[in-house]
Amino acid sequence: MKASRFVRTMGTVFAAGAVGAGVALLCAPHAGSKTRRMIRRKAQDSVDGVRGAYGVIREAGGDARRQAYRLRMRLLSRKAIGRAAT
């Protein structure tokens, strides 16, 4: 019983998707070649934006790592000075 319900549901989903795709094609504001060109440009812009953000995050991570290393070295040197004083 559950399997037949699943099959009906999936059939409904695929039918709705096909109807939606047909309506989208009929109502598209541009020709197919122009729409594909626009999608390609927007996808490339998105990729470029992600790459730029990755570079900024990577650089900030490197800065944080260097700063943490410097702080650790300062703490270790002060700890060694404290031991020598006692």
C-alpha cells in the first residue's frame, strides 16, 4: 500500500514539473539562446564572487594564524622569563 502511494506521489511530482517547465518555456521573456547566455554569465559571475570571497577568507585565516603564533611565542617567552626569575 505504501509503495503505490509513493509511486502516485512521484508521478504527481514529475507531472507538475513537466507542466511547470512547459509554462516557463511559453512565458520566457527571451529567446533560448539569449536566456542560455544570460544564465552562463550569471553563473560565471557567481563563480567569480565565490572565488573572491574564498581568497579574502583564506587571507584572513592566514593573518589570524600568524597572530596566534606571535601571541603564543610571547607567552612562552614570558613563561620562560618567569621560570628563570624563580
